[in-house]
Amino acid sequence: MGVLDGKAALITQDLLEAVDAAADPAVAEVLARYFQLQPGGYGHGDQMVGVKLSTIRGILKPYLQVGLPLPELEHALTSPIHEHRLAILCLLADRAARALKPRTANPAELTAIHDLYLRSTAYINNWDLVDCSAPQVVGGYLFDKPRDELYTLIRSSSLWERRIALVATQFLIGQGQTDDTFRLAAEVLDDKEDLIHKASGWMLREAGKRVSEAELRDFLDEYATRMPRTMLRYAIERLDQVSRKHYLGLR
């Protein structure tokens, strides 16, 4: 390992140790229940040390401009500690967002982060890990590219890869693009996972709120009778009371 690699490894280790230093066993108990780490829960097998996302974002501030080598971050993403992975994913999302901005545009870095991310989906295994990173890393990367990748992910047997596909469209919605949100939501009408119902309903709601309520209503007119109740409730949350009652009645 060269001098620079060794220094980068020490900085990365310093970051993870800073996360550990903020650990709180009482918070860990609460988070373990919230993210269903119990046997049979979707997060079973993960390890929480008890650090909230807001605390992690504060810890990350000194590291955002360091430019740690991506191989170091990819290695750190294999940590068994949930909050370690959350910190690394927030860091990658921040770098991807900066690589997308005109002043700091860096297509090569964005591609490298995206590719690292897709190699690492086995470690992106809870909804907070997906939600803090998929819009910037996947949605941002695909903004000016074909979207085939989203349809591969949405048909995955992995709950988390399916959620990545849906939540990635949050970035596209922000750019006024909703076609993929509606198409992906139609793909998961029969999905068995509540976390997918929530994600698809959330993205539908955002599409209606930020781009076109008329497009959302068209989708609801076609699919409300088939939509899982959770998906439907999330999707209609911003509509007027009469409309909400109408669509719930169809269900």
C-alpha cells in the first residue's frame, strides 16, 4: 500500500471511529426496533450501534471535501455496522451530487460512484440506506442516459434493489421527468413488500406534487382498484379530501 493509500485508509478509519464514538446503546435499541432487526424482520442480522442520521451528517462535515479514494469507501461499505454503511452512503451521495453540478461536474467520478454502488447492493440493505443515496447516485447518473437499469432493478428478487429503482426516480422527478416513476409503480402493483408499496406511493405523490397532478390522477384512474392500500394512501396524500375519499372508495 502506498503512502497516499495508507493515509486514506487512516482517514476512513477515523471517520468510522467517529461514528462509533457517538454510539448510544439506548438509541441502538430504539433503532433496532424501528428498522426491524429482530428475527423475522426485514433488517434481521444487521448491527446497530445507536447513531442517528442527523448525528452522522454532522460527523461527516469535515470529510466531505477530503476526496477519499473510492476503493477505500467501497471497502468501508462492507462493514457489519449499519451506521458505518449509512455514513459511507451519505458521503457517496454528497460526492455524486457535487459531480452533477455544473461548477463541479465530474462525469467520470459520477460513473465510478454509480458502478461502485451497484456492485455493493448487498450492503445497501435497509430503507434508510437506500433513501439517502439512490436519488443522487442512481437517479442522477441516469438523468441523461437510457433507463434500462431501473427495470432490471425493479424486477430483482431483492427488496432493496427494487426500492433503489423506485427511490432513484426522486432525482428525475426533480428534473420534471415522471415517466419512469409511473411505469415502475405499475410494475410493483402486485409486490408483496410493504416497503415497496410505501416507496412507490411516495414517488407517485412526489410526481403529482412537483410535476403534474393531472398525470397522477390519470395513473390513479387506471390503477387505483389494483393498488395496495398503503401505496394508494401515500399517493393521494396531497390531494384534496374529496379526491382522497373517491380513490379510497375505488379500492
